[in-house]
Amino acid sequence: MELKSYFETTNGTGILSTADSKGNVDAAIYSRPHFLENKIAFIMRDRLTHKNLESNPHAVYLFIEDGPGYKGKRIYLTKVKEEKNSEKIASLRRREKDSNPDEDKFLVFFEFNRERPLVGDY
């Protein structure tokens, strides 16, 4: 998967945008995605982004590359499944310290719909 190698080699800032069933939008900073089972996955806590995905499975991950100019990607996604507090989450974590180990964590899997550059391309 071309996206997998892109995210393994490119540094930047990621933003995951979701909306609830009424169209109320949210955007939150998220780390680079994981690529598992031919799906794109994010680890998330039970906060607004996760709540929105319960009523509306669609999301956009916007990734802004480090460096000058506006380079990056917009990835359009649809949630297909999730795992709660699975052992897989601990093995995927990129940070060693968990600031709240007792809080529920979800591994949320998405189907890839399409990709657009960060700027332009209607």
C-alpha cells in the first residue's frame, strides 16, 4: 500500500475530522495511522471523535507535512469496525507512557475511500 510507506517516511501533523448524525463537526489532532488487515486504523479514546463515529461512520484525515509550503494529503475514510481495549492497542502504541491507563481505548478500522492532495484538486 503506497500510503503505508508514505506515512512511515513522512513527518507532519494529522487532523481527523468527523461529524455526528446532525452534521455537527469536530476536528482533533491524531498521530499517523496504522495499516492493518488492509484497513487504516487509529487508536482513540471515548471522546467526541469516537462518539461522532458511532452515528456517522465517515471521516477525513488531513495530514500536513513538516517543512515549507503546504504539502500533504486528505484521506477520506469510512469506519468499518472497532476493537475495545484489545491487546493489539498496546502493541501499536507509539508513545511509551499512557497518561490514563484505566480509560477505555478503541482501535477503529476504516476503509479507504479516496485520497486528495492537501491543497487543490476538486
